[in-house]
Amino acid sequence: MAASYELKASARDRVGKGAARTLRREGLLPAVIYGDKKPALPITISMKETTLTLKKGGFLTHIGIVEVDGEKHQVIAKDFQLHPVKDTVLHVDFLRVAKGATLTVDLPVHFLNEEDCPGIKKGGVLNIVRHTVEMTVPADNIPEALEIDLLKAQPGDSLHISAVKLPEGCHPTITDRDFTIATIAAPAGVQETDDEAPEEAEEETSE
């Protein structure tokens, strides 16, 4: 599977808050590689290169390579911590990705033809219930996003996961119901065509 980025890293022996602060003063970040039934590997990576990679987008859905002292590890970032004030990266967790593996990722939802949506043209409002959907995906074919076409959506329509053309091998982790992703809220004074849509949207939002 093709990697979308590559980071140089070094193994680290010291852990803890004090060691992490020292690393950051040197322009480095503490990180860890784990998974694939192997011991966790604490590492240091470049703060600058990691921040640039993060800002490119898709950091949590793209396969990358982390080279640790000459050994390359195929990984996907599973989590990262940001400074609450400065918004700088503080720590990254990488998951090893084995060949043929499946992953659980949060895919962003993109809405197509919003400007041409008849429901919006008639005064309706796009109410997004889920900006991301948790999906099980093949590691060698992770989609950039789920796409929902609004070209035929009318006021009062409720857009469910069943209406989304899912990429091959990809499945939502929620399997017990046809959950709502978005609705086209009808203009004020116009009765909803789907009486269950508002109630369901409220239920989804509260999850």
C-alpha cells in the first residue's frame, strides 16, 4: 500500500513529562508506535515535519512511514494531542499497519451539489447530524471521505447511511440501524415530509 508521508524518528529511552518538555524545547515531539502484537516503541519525531504533515489534512486516515533509526514502520496516526492554548502538537500515537489489515477510522462527510440542491433553493437548510462516520476500512484502500449528493434532496428529506455509495470493502461500525447523516430542514411554515426526521436527528446528535 502506498504511503502518503514519511517521517524520520529516533527511539527514545526517557519517558515522562520532564523528558517530553526537554524534547519540545529541542524541536522534537514524543510519540509511540504500537500494535501488530509487538512491543510499544517510544520515539521522537520532528515537531516541524509532523506539524506540516498534520496541516496537509487526512493525518488520521492516511497511511504513513515512520523510519526509526533506519527501520521503516508502516503506520497510521490514531491520535494526537494539541496544546490547549498554542494549538501546537504535543504527542502522537501511531498504530502499526500490517499487510491485509482492516482499520477503524472516522471518515469526513462531504456534501456534493449543495448550491444546486432543490431543497436548499426552496428555502430549506442543510442540517448536518454527522460530520464524520466511523468506518471499518481496508488499510490499503482508505477513502478520503464519504460523499453525499444533494442534487435531488427536497425540503424535509432525511439522508441516511443507506443512501451513501460506500467504497468497496468499507462498512460503518454502526450496523443495527440506518442512521441519519443529514436532513434538509424545511422552511418555516412548511410541514416536514418525513415526520420522523427531526426526532431521529435529535437522537443522533445526542449520541
